[in-house]
Amino acid sequence: MTSLRRRLIILLVVSILGVVGLATFVAVKVLGGPSPELVMGPLAHQIEYMVQLVPGHVPNAGDAPVIVRDRPADGFEDRKHTRVLNEILHHNGLDVSAVVSRNADRPGMVASVALPDHRWMIVDVPDFGPPRDVWYGLAGWMALIVLGATPVSIYFTGVLVRPLEMLESAVGKIGSDGMLATVPEKGSAEVRATAHALNELSARLKMAMESRMRLVAAAGHDLRTPMTRMRLRAEFLDEDREKWLNDLDELDRIADSAIRLVREEVNQDAVEPLELDRLVRDIEVEMTSLGHAVSIEHLDRVSVRAGALGLRRALRNLIVNAATHGRGCIVSLAAQGGQAVLTIADRGPGIPADLLNKAFEPFFRVDPARTQFIAGAGLGLAIAKEIIERYGGTIRLENRPSGGLLQTVVFGAVS
């Protein structure tokens, strides 16, 4: 019931059914039969003639062309018709009384007229009302309306929600670069207008993304010239020479990280099935050769779809981050329920709980676990998260109960 399409269909069907049902009900009430005065008027004249035909000596009903009984007809009295019939009879000067009754076993009404000899003359009342099964007919009529209104409501509801479905489809096709897929501008005026607006939005987003990339690349590139001049001048300094060179090295790393990030955004490597266990093993060998305390607990054989260079850089950033800031790390890879789950546990002090959600922000540092005395630009986690999510994965950080930080990366496994 939460679907807008279902709500509109139900609303249209109920509205059509309600309007037609109300009109039908009014028609049945208005045309259901004549008023008691119109029915009882001719009947009163008929009774007057029939009373004159009944001879006083008739011992039974077979001696006269009328039905005469010792008691009135069975059934329950219809007070309204009885009152109207007696008024008309008395108005015509006929000194008799009558009772109009209905019987549940048969349709129509019957008038019982009291004769002077205490017998009763039975007269059938013409029934001009609707048939007894009128409500069954009305129910069938309503069912027919529902059957006819439902497909019409489904069609027009589809027309109404088509722009919303187009918007939902376009949003669902947003790529890893944040771009909207081009929507064909065809269909009704509303659909074309929606498609045109989405395409304009996509073009503006693309321009904004390209502008951001150019800005980052230009900033990283332009930093190199003043940093080179500063490095040359620092060589001739005697005091604080090492501090100057360390600061310049950090600026150089920031510029390099920004430029590499832009290059990866523009020239993304092809997505293909990768043996994640082999990639993790290669990174572990590389880190160990560089003197980092990295060990592997266990590796399940599992493959994922990603770009080789991008994924290697992301995992390398995570492992380097854990090895340098966490005083060594343990890497584990498990295949669980169609997913590849990679965990990287370090032995450091972790990150304060109130800062965990900021750990993926660019240039994030936290003391004492992440200090500026350790080489790094503060972009490792931010770049890793962007690359992992680009390939459909997720990353989560949490503090281990025994101490240290746990990084968990989850990808969909390739069978």
C-alpha cells in the first residue's frame, strides 16, 4: 500500500465506483416504483366494483369471480399503503376497510377487504416496483464497473507516475563518477519535460565535476613550482634546514596525492574480475619488504570485480595506514554468503568514538594515534573509501574491544 501507483489505482477505482454507485442508488430510489397514491387509486376503484359483484348469499368463493375468505391474507401489514388505500376508499364513499399486506414467500402486495358479512375479499395489488433481486443486480452492476474501471485506472496511473519512474530510474543509474545517465526525451509533454530537466541536471553536474577536477589538478600542479624554489633556498639554510625540508616533503606528498586522484578519476582502469586473495598477498609482500609489520591470518580464494590499479592503491593505503599508525596489522580475507570480507586489524590506540565518522575526511589526523611526525598527507583513507565505493564496495571503521582499529571492506564476490 506504500506504492504511489497502487494508491492512485485504488483512489481512481474507488472514486469511479463511488460516483456511479451513488448515481445508481439515487436512480433506484427515484425510479424504484410509483408512490402509494398512484398505486392505490386504481386499486380502490377495482375494489369498489368487486364489492358490488359479491352477492350476499354467496356461501363460498367459487360462486363469484372474486376470492373470498374467512380471514385476511397472510403476511405482515404495510401500514403506509394500508392508510392510503383506506383514505381513498372512504373518499369514494365506500364504507369498508382494507388491509394491505406483504408476504415474504412471494413478491408484491395483497389487499384484504372486510365485507359486511365478516368475510374478506382478497385482491392482488399490482407491483410496479423494482424486482426483489434488485440488490443482486446492483451488486453485479458494481462488479462490472470495478472490472471496467480497474484497467482504465491502471493505464492512467501509469501515465501519471511515468515521470516519477523516469526520475527513479535515472537516479538508480548514477555512476561511480556521480553522473546521471542520459534520458531519452520522448513521450507525453510532461515526460519530455522531466527528461529534459534530468538531462540538463546531468550536464550541469558533469561540468561541475570537470571543473572540480581541473581545479584540484591545477592546484597540485601549481604547487610544484613554489615548492621547488623553496627547496632550493632551504638547501642554503643552516638553522631549521631539516624542518623546512620535512614540511616541503609533506606539501609534495599532498600535491602528488591530489594529482594521482584526478588522474584516476579521469582515466579509470577497466573493471574486471580480480583474485582478491592474490592481490592482498602481493601487497603484504611489498609492505614487508619495506619494513612494515604486516601479517596475514588467513586468505580465502575469492574474486571481485574492480580495477586492478585502483583497488591495489586503495588496499595499499588501508594497510599502510594500519601498519604505520597502528604499530603493525593483521590482514584476513573470508568468503561469506556471496561476499568478500577483508578485515585489517591494527595494534594501535584506535580512534576516539566521536571522531570515527570523520576519519574519511581529507587531511584528517588524530593525536596521538595519527601525528604529523609520521609521513602522510592525510588523504589515504579518503582516497581508499572513494575507490572502494566506486567499485561497489563498502568500508567500515570500528575500535576493537581489545584495542586497536578494525577496518572492514566488503565486496560482492564473483563466482
